[in-house]
Amino acid sequence: MSEVKKIATRASYGAALVEIGKQSDKLIVLDADLAAATQTGVFKKEFPDRHIDCGIAEANMTGIAAGMSTCGFVPFMSTFAMFAAGRSFEQVRNSIGYPHLNVKIGATHAGISVGEDGATHQCNEDIALMRAIPGMVVINPADDVEARAAVHAAFEYEGPCYLRFGRLAVPVFNDENTYKFEIGKGIELKDGKDCTIIATGLCVSESLKAYDLLKAKGIDAQIINIHTIKPIDEDLIVKAATKTGRVFTVEEHSVIGGLGDAVASVLSEKCPTKLTKIGVNDVFGESGPAVDLLHKYKLDAEGIAEQVLANL
């Protein structure tokens, strides 16, 4: 059996920007002295006149992106999630969200899989922060195919978008020839009758592996990929909960304010169902190899399967 290809979604982000740059001269990419890490360096090499290094000044970069959007450009501002959502929250809220400007935020290095950079750089709160901003679209793609499609969709969308990308290389499980990305629409990856696992980002591929582990234990789990956390696919969530009667959410993010809370809001209003949130449990991360951290925080396949079995 051939080895599964793995690509970090931050690399997918850079590749997609180059693809769009060849199609439209409206695309402008801004970075905060992190072009090599965020992978916007590939765009800079191809289109040096349309790449702006704003230096280590993320709040200022946010204002520049906002201003450029009023001149007919489609700016993608890029930095680590900790700096895009955390350090620049006020500017994103007031300069992009409040006037509902057509700015895209490419936030890389999200979650504990940032690894050795440690708790200060492992942003597990960005989804919560960004989904609270009125009118902000929040997207968290699961693999290379989905990430590139998401960047294209965000470019075409008129309005502010927050796109979350990871540092760790993850399995490519979507087929580029058949995959279709639509903002606000989730995807059923596996049918099942005993429970529903709703995952996002890196945790989607781990949930697919957990599906096999659960199958071996006699549990038939439905697997759903929610790549757009806001607006969320309410119809798919309600349909799944109605079918299985038991829901788990899985995210490389705090269980407070992220995918789990978004799903809980839908279910509490439209289809009261027992829900277990699997994620980072109100703690900070720590320094260490990404794979080891995912295992310790029970966000790998084994940890997900263990928590589903313990709570079913």
C-alpha cells in the first residue's frame, strides 16, 4: 500500500495564493515578517510587487489591509493565529469587522500542533474570538485539497473571512477531482448509526482513523467534516443528531467557544441531543513535538476513540 501523502495546510495556503494571483491582479498579500513560516513567500517570489511585508506590526498590517480593500483590492493578511486573532483582535473587530470590509485573514500555526513553540504561540482561542465578530466567516480546512479550495472560495466571497491553517503536515484524504467546497456546508464522510462525530481541521483525518478503531469495537460512527464554523451547517447537524441521537465534536481548539459550542447552540435550539465536546479542556498547551502533544491531549485517533467509547 502506498504511503498517504501529507501536506501542511499552511503550504496549501501559499500554493492557493499563487494560483489566484495568476488569475487576478486584485489579490494583494500582506505578511508580518513571517513569509517563510506562513508560506506566503512563494507568492512573494512569483509576484513581488503584490506582496507587502509589514514587519512585526500586526495591528498596523490589519489597518493597511482594511485600507487597501477600500481601493478595490482583495487583501489577504497573513500571520500566526496567535497574532492575527489575539494581538490584532481590536483592529480586526473595528477596522475590518465593523465596516464589513472585504479582507481575508490567513492565520497559520493554529492549535497545539504548533509544537515546540509552546503555549504562547499555540492559539486555541482564535475560533472563539473570530466567530464572535459580527459578519465574520470562519473557515478551518482539514487537508490540502480543502484548504486550497477554501482560499479560492474566500477570494470570491465578498466580506471578511478568517481562515485557519496548521503547521503540521496532515493526510490528504479528499479527491481533488471530485471535491467541492461551499462556504457554510458541512460534508458527511462516513455514514453511521450509533453516534455522530463532528470534526474540524486537523481532527477530521484523526476522526476518520478513529472510525476504524471504533468499528473494531462494534461502534458504527457517522463522521462529519465541518470546515466552516461560521456560518455553520445547521441542517446537516440537526439531520445527523436526529439520526444517531448522540453527538461528539472534535477540535484542536479550546472546548470553550469553538466548534463544540457552535454545535451545542444549534442542538439546544433545534434538536436537544446529548453532546460531548472533545478538544483542549480549558488549559494552555505546552512545548513538545506536535504528534506527542496531540496524543497527550487525546486529539489523535486513539484519544478520540477512547473518549467516544468512555462517553457512549
